[in-house]
Amino acid sequence: MCGIVGYVGARECTEVLLDSLSKLEYRGYDSAGIAVFENGEIRTQKSKGKISDLIEKMDKEGRISGHCGIGHTRWATHGEPSDINSHPHGNANITIVHNGIIENYKKIKEFLEKKGYVFESQTDTETVAKLLDCFYEGNPLSTIQRVLDEIEGSYALGIMFKDYPNRIYAVRKDSPLIVASGENEAFIASDVPAVLKYTKNFYLLEQDEIAVLDNGRVEFYDDHGAPIRKEMHIADFDMEAAEKGGYAHFMLKEIHEQPTAVRTTVTPRISDGMPCLEECGMTYDRLKSYNNIFVVACGTAMHAGLVGKYVIEKIARIPVTVDVASEFRYRNPILCSEDLVILVSQSGETADTLEALRLAKRNGADTLSIVNVKGSSIARESDMVLYTHAGPEISVASTKAYMVQLSVFYLIAFALAYADGKISTEECKRLTSELQTVPEVIDKILEKPGDCQYVASQLVNSENLLYIGRGLDYALSMEGSLKLKEISYIHSESYAAGELKHGTISLVTSGMPVIAVATQRDLFDKTISNVKEVKARGAKVIMVTHENSDVDSDAADIVIGLPTIDDLLMPMTAVVPLQLIAYYTSVLRGNDVDKPRNLAKSVTVE
Ligand code: F6R
């Protein structure tokens, strides 16, 4: 949800800003812009569209040049994507970039208009720039603090004052921001991959802490303006992890990284063949103390929770409620201290999930987060955290993060079922060992993408399609459907196969593709009956099932057969063809696979 960067040092700042912004473009690509100190003046260049559009414009106008500047890539919230609404905002004296939403911007705007300020853009950000200007009396730190007292909402801000050339001020609340330092140079960025090319050393800014980057030095101040020392972190992945590495798209690369991601996430959490989650304080005794489990997340992460629910309820027999975070926050959920609330998030910064976590804590529930980005807000604020070790996920459409979220849910389910005496040690070891075979199976599926490419060629001109399944297959098909619609722009719905005939089957017309997921053998015959119902109405059926399943030739037009593993674990392998089908369909339709329209990777506004 918008990416911000800043640089102070000896390098040509425009190059660094554009390069760092390109690593953050997954956060939004409605417009881009930079502001740089050039000969003591703040100069700004910005443009609607992607960073490539900005570069084209800069090459026509002549690039600004200097050694200190800030940059922004936008996901529009207030005001359409346009040159005027692009960041940076401000004037020749104070210029800012902003990620987040200023909720009381209308009130501030009225206050400023009464003082004679005239607004150019429709953005909330311009009110912050003008409020800084209004309060400024020569001291940037106290001005920023005064502004922070007035603004409500979420923000990560990079600020430049003309009176202090070669200096950047940065502050955040509920939007991510890191400060990184190299030799005689310093950076700000919304995410670590933006600066990895230059340094691995970074600091995490806490709520309302202010960083001052001055000629490559970094100083930090608390929310009362007192200087503070902060712990430096070292990124545990390098540039390669944030590059395409020969793949046509990040999404394809990330799909192929799934076997390694599962191994890295699962292996350290197995001890003597048994799942072990004690690293975060989740002992068997603590696990079995919960009466209810809630899983709260958004989008793909929520879909991982749906699979988690089926698995936990099936083998551990504990009730699990899965909620979309934006609903959970406002439905006054009934929680108590015997409940566990599991928050799932790749970025660890999703605004609704973060607020759901805070709500759960206020209500006395135990909170456990499953998070990919180390040190992110959700990870830091939850009682316990289990990190997924997927490495940076750059593609806006999530794949490997979903995969590792599933693997953590399996570990939790096995541990819970064992702790509660629902499965024996032998069964727990068998399931755990089966989980460890999943990466090999995924590798096998990835070796032969031909079937998925063929399915994509059959879907490419469709306008609508359905995904159907039962039980775990239904939970999984939700993710398949989301993946396809977000990157191919083909409308699709996921439906419980048995529910279809209660209304939705009226949508089925001759030639309409229906992707049926049928990996759960206890439900296979039932799903086949539903498949036949759509087939009888002319649907073109693509079935994803075990390779040795007995599928009548009149039931499916195309069958994608998967190597057989325990049915419980099949979502981890069956999701791979669904991801590939979405990927190849998007490629065939000529879409920007890694940056689908209207989306952004990290949703830090509600
Ligand atoms: C879809 C996708 C989104 C995210 C959702 C939550 O491919 O990536 O649906 O899963 O925005 O994001 P995180 O996991 O960062 O909280």
C-alpha cells in the first residue's frame, strides 16, 4: 500500500531512489515520484503510472540530481491516479512522501483553508505537508511532533526541509518503515528488499519514533523528542532472494521456491519426529488448554486458515472459527482467556489483521501469529509468533506464503491432536513424516507444467468459471479461484460442490469451465455426482485429483492427476496446479502477472 524510500549519501541519489522504488513497486503502481536536494533546492519529478512512466518523463525533462532525496510509489486511496495526486507533496520549503491514511484530513484541511492555504490535490497527504508548513518555526523535530499530535490514522512519512539540506526526517505509525545504514550512507524504505543491494543493516522504527538521517548518520528520537539508541538488525536474505533469477515473473519463481520454503519452515520445528512449537512458548500443555480457536486473516492468508480449520477440526476435534479480519474487527466477537486467536499474514502489516490482533488482546485471548516478514507489526505485537520462512514474496499474488502458512497449520494441528490425546505418538510421527515428503511431491508436479499450460489455453477466452470441491477441496478451491481472478481478471467463484444445486448451478451454460478439485477420497463419489450435474448442463470440466483416481471419461474433459499422499495433506500439492493454471492464463491474456491492476501487496489501510 504505497512504497516510500529515501537516501542520504555519496551516491547519485536519483539512481538509488529509482532503483529502490522499483523493488517496492509491488506495493502500488498508480503513480511514482521523487524529490531531491539539488543545489540546496528541493526539486520534484512525478508522474501518473508506473516507475517506467516516471523514468520516461524524467528522461524527457532531464533528471534531477543530488545526494539526498525521497521517493514514492502510490496505491491510490484519496484521489484518482494522476500527476497532481502523485507524491511527493509539499512546497519548495517542506516536501513529504506518505504511506497510509490520514483519517481526520478533512478537519485539518478546513483548519488550513481558514489560514489561507490552497489545496491542489485530492490527497489526504497534502494536508500533512501543509500542516508541517503551518507549524514550522525553524525546528523540524518539534514541528513533526506537533503535527503528530494533530493527525489521526496511519502513516509512514519521509520529510525534507529546505533549511536542512542533505537531511531526511522519518516517522511511522501503523504503516511499516525501516531505516537502513551503510558506510556513510543511510536509507529509509517501506520494506527491506528496497535497500538490500546497498546494505543488510537496518533498524525497525517503533510507533511515533522519529529518525533523522543526516549526511549518512542516523539518529533516533522517542515520541517526546528524547534521543534513543536502537538495536540494529541484519537481513537474513540477500539480493538474489529479491530478484527474478531467470524466471519470467516473480510469481513463477515463487511457485518454484515452494519446496524449499516448506522445508525451511517445517524442518526446524520437528524434534524426534514430532512437531515442536516450543520456540514461541507453545508447549503441548498450553496447546491443549484452549477451548476455541479463531483464525483471523485476509485474502489468501485467510484461505490458508480455512484449510487449517478443516485439518484441526478433523484430527484435533477443537472448534475453529475462521474470520475475515475486516469483519472480525467490527462484529464484537465473543472471546475469553481460554481462546487462542491465530493471526495469519505474509506481510505482518495488514491493517485489518493488526487491528484484529489488538482486539483479541484487549479481550484477554492468547494470540499467536503466523507471519513471514520478521519484525513486522503483527509479529511484534502478538503474544507468540511462528515465522514462516518463505523469504521475500514480491509477486502481488501470494503463492509461497500460502504454502508455508499451510505447513505451519499442519504442525499446529498435529501437535494439538497429539497434545489432546486424539492421535497416538505413532500417528503423529507418521503424519509429520508425511508432511516432510510434500516438498518432493511439489517438485515432481513442477517438473511437468504441460497439463496446466493446456488448461490455461482452454480458459484464456472465458469470462466466467466455477471452482467446486467438498471439505478440504472446497477450502482449497477458494484459493484457486482467488488466484485466477486476481491475475487473469476472469470472473470466478468457488462453491461447495454440494451447494451448487441450491442456486448457482443456474449459471452453468454450455462450454463454461468448471474446475473440480477431488482429492478427498471419502468424498470422491459425492463430488463426482456434482461434477456430473454440471457436465449434464454442458460444462467443460477440469478435474484435479489423485493420479490413480477412477474418473469416468464422461465426467471430466481434462484430468490433472497428482501423486498420492495422505488425503489430509493434499491441499499442499493440489494448490500447485491451481497456481500454475492462474499463472499461465494471466500470461496468455497478456496481463502484468506480478502487478495485477488495482492491487497492492501490503494492505496497510482498512
Ligand atoms: C492474494 C493476496 C492477498 C493477501 C492479503 C493478506 O494473492 O496476496 O489476498 O493474502 O492481502 O495479506 P497479508 O498476508 O500480508 O496479511
